Amino acid sequence: MEEFVIEGGVPLQGEVIPSGNKNAALPLLAACLLTDEPVVLHNLPLIRDVLAMRKLIESLGAQIEEVDSNSWRITTRELTASHLDPELCRRIRASILIAGPVLARAGGLRLPPPGGDVIGRRRLDTHILALRALGAKVTYDRVFDIEAAQLHGADILLDEASVTATENVVMAAVLAKGVTQIRNAASEPHVQELCQFLNLLGAKIDGIGSNTLRITGVDGLHGGEYTIGPDLLEVVSYIGAAVVTHGNIRIRNAGVEHLEMVAQVFHRLGVHWQVDGNDLLVPSEQSLTINSDLDGAVPEIKTNIWPAFPTDLTSIAITVATQASGSVLFHDWMFSGRMYFTDKLVGMGARIILCDPYRCLIQGPTQLYSERLESPDIRAGMALLLAALAAEGTSKIRNVVQIERGYERVDEKLRMLGAKITRERE
């Protein structure tokens, strides 16, 4: 097992280019199973989750040619299997995204339960209820058996605005007979990318970017070529790294059109940046003073569905808040395990009260000190890496494979910004 060794207290300087959006790449790879013609995807992030998804779709018959380091040509002339490897499925939550396209094209599959980060209960009911509405029969006995002789359009009201359930239903509906309407659909940027990609291949999806999608089924999809946009979560992670180290960086091709709500939340922490075209500049001069609510009350930063502040950025924002003057309450109602990493920050010197599994109160600023840490999940792992960059002394972070499930060449990119970070064998 490998670990990162980080000497903290070094301000980051320079430029960084974010990788392609992980949360777009995974459903796009699954969607390639919907057509028998070649599809070329550019700007794929070469991270562990993407490589696991590659193995999954190859096991079903996809042939993948590497056009260049971050571009693949995917051709699935026929689906040669309908059973998925349970071990591969346990590696990533996104294995559930295989259900929609394989059901639409082949009429059925056997799907082991997906894995992924342990951040609390992550229900699958929304997927199953929606696929049943399209005409699928679903049974479960340690694995999901899903089949449908013919999917048909339906008016579907999702019981929660689940991102992966929305993506699954969209992929199934594009080849269903008739018209499907999905209400209470998720509208995150990566959901929009999937819909735009499918339309490029010949699908008919209206309402992209809204919470109501209308899909007119087609007989088949053709091939195409698509470039994945930048990873919003990686962009904000590097913003956080610059802020906690009092650095000055430029993030190129940052997808600034999707950062308005993040900018509002970080402004409440005393953080600002400038936009230069599609680049983002984080200056070293930050007030890092928490802005109280109008009545002087402690402000609450609460996650919600898009376009509100996303749950996946909670961990990064918490680490930034430990370096800001004042008090702030974080409330992530979505996942009961999201906050548990904060005990590691407390061990580094942060003043954090864990109110319950969903809320924590932070009083800053505090000097963080080096510690031996372990990455519990992708986002908490990156948040601890930021804390180590800010800390006094040399920290070690074990289980870096968790971080690398979502961040491409993270240690290399940080070294290019001047960070003192090395990779060692334990």
C-alpha cells in the first residue's frame, strides 16, 4: 500500500488544469453500450473508478482502443454477456449505471449490488421504481435480476432527485417505445453532459438543465465524438488547497459557469477569486473571515440538490472553514457518514463540535499540526490532504487509493504547484 508524505506550510503557486469530470465520465462510458457504432470520448480522467468502469463494460462486450492518453474509442458491436463481476461492482457505486443501457439494448441483466464510498445509506429504490415504471421486472435476492421484453415510455415522478437514478432512467428511456417524462429529475452538470452526449448520438431529450426531462424514444443510436468537461469537484479542491496554504494559483479551463453557488458559499467563509475567461484565479490575499447572517447569527452552510451547494464539496469546505475566523455550522442532511472524518481534523488541532451525524460546528481559525492519517473516502481523503498541506510539520496519509479513485495524478499536480508531497511505500 502507498502513502503520501506531505510537508505542510508551503504556499501553492502556479497553474493547474483540472481533469475531465469523473461524475460525467462514468455514465458516458455506460451509455456507450447503447450503440453498436464507435464512440470516441476525450478528456477522460484516468482514475481508479474510470478504470473499473472500463473493465465492467469490456466484460459485457465493449472493445476499447486508446486513441491517446485521455481519449478512448469504444465500440460495442454486440453485448456478449449480461452478468457482471460482483468484485468489480463492489469497487464503484457507478456500477449501477450499467442497468439502464443494458436493459434497453439487451432486455435484461443480472446486477450485483454496487459498492463505493461508505458515507451512510445510499438507497437504490429510486432506480428500481423508475425502471419498473418503464416496464422492467426486477427481483432481488443478493443480486438484482432485471428484465423487460420491451421498455415503454412513462410519466415518472422520482421519489428523490437522485443523480444516478436520473441517469439510469434517461439511458433506458432513449430506446424505449414512446415518450418518457421524468419529473423531479436531477440537473447537475454531469447529468446535463450525459443528455447532451446522448442527443449527439441521436437521442431526443428535451428540458436539459431543468428538473423535468422529456425523452422521445428512438429505434437506435449512432456513433459520435465528445469531449468531457472539467471536474467541478477537482476545481474547488484546488481552490481550497490554494486558500489554506495562502497560495496564488490559476486554474485553467475551470468550468466557471457552474461555480456560482460555490462562490456564494465560499464568500461566506471569506474566500474570493477572479474569473478570467474560462480560467479562475485564486489570490493569496483572502479575508478568511466568516460572514455572519444578517441578525448576527452563526451562518449555516447546508447542502442540497443542484443548483444548491453539492454534498461532495462539504468535506473541502469544512477544511477551509478551520482556517477562517469565526463560527459556522455545516449541515449535510444527505449522508449520515459524511461528517465522521472531522475527528481527524480535531486530532490536527481544529475546533469542531460534531452535533450529530449530519451537522458540525466549526470555530476558527486554528493552527493545524501534522498527523498520521488515513483516507476514508474520496472527498474526505482530499479534505485531509488539504489539511496536511496547511499543517505545521510532516503528515502521512495512508490508503491513498481512495483519493485516487476521484483525482487524477493529484500528487503530481500539487508538486507542479510547489507542494512538498511524495509517494512512498508503507
